[in-house]
Amino acid sequence: MYKHILVPTDGTELSQGTVRQAAQFARSLNASITVLYVQPQCPKPFGGEAFTMGPFQEEFLRNSASMANDTLTQAKSVIEHTDIRCKCCTATSDDPWQVIISTAKNEGCDLIFMASHGRSGLAGLLIGSQTQKVLTHCKVPVLVCR
């Protein structure tokens, strides 16, 4: 059946629950997992280029890297507790769905196991439905977890 599962995570509670369910699912199949965290790109001012210098960019990059590290460390701990082989990776993009699809292809994943939705509120409105975009554009099977 499935041997290598991609599990995108954004650190939300729903996403963390998805990691736990993916670990149990992978264990039942003796599959390995690659966990992916997509960091946002540095915001751009209205009509301008990305902030390229200064303390704002440095702090933004530092916070993004810290969030990625914390999220992936937590996911890896949950997965390794179930004795599943686990690899973690991160990328930077304002289009996480594209990174999810390309990572699945590049890592040789035969299933994407992802949450039904990610961030909520204003962040959710700005990001849109990444799950829907993955479902629409991906050729790899997708299991959506609620």
C-alpha cells in the first residue's frame, strides 16, 4: 500500500492532531513519514519589494525559523515515539500548496496526509484553502484529516 507519507504541518492544534493520526496510520502500514513545514516569506509593503534590510526582516526570519524548528521537533518526537522512520524538512513560500506538491514528488511520497484546514481568522483568509489547492492540483493521493 503506502510506503512514504508526506505530512504537512503548520503548528496549529488541528495540524498537530493530524501528525499523531498520520503516525498511527503509518505504523499500521510500516511506512515512513516526511514532515513538512512551509515558512512564510517576508511580507512586502503595499506595492513594494520585500523588506531586504533592517531589524524587521531579521526578526521575522528568526521567528519563522524558530517556529519551523519548534513545530518540526514536536512532530518528530510524536512520530518517533511510534517507532516510525521520520524525516523533517522546511521551505519558504507564500504558496504552501505548491511546496507540498513538489515535496511529495521530490521525496517520492506516495500519499499526502494533511489537515482539512490550517490557520484560522485573518491568517486563514489571507492564505486560502491550501488543502483544496493540493486536492485540485496534486497527482499523489491525498488523505484529508479532520
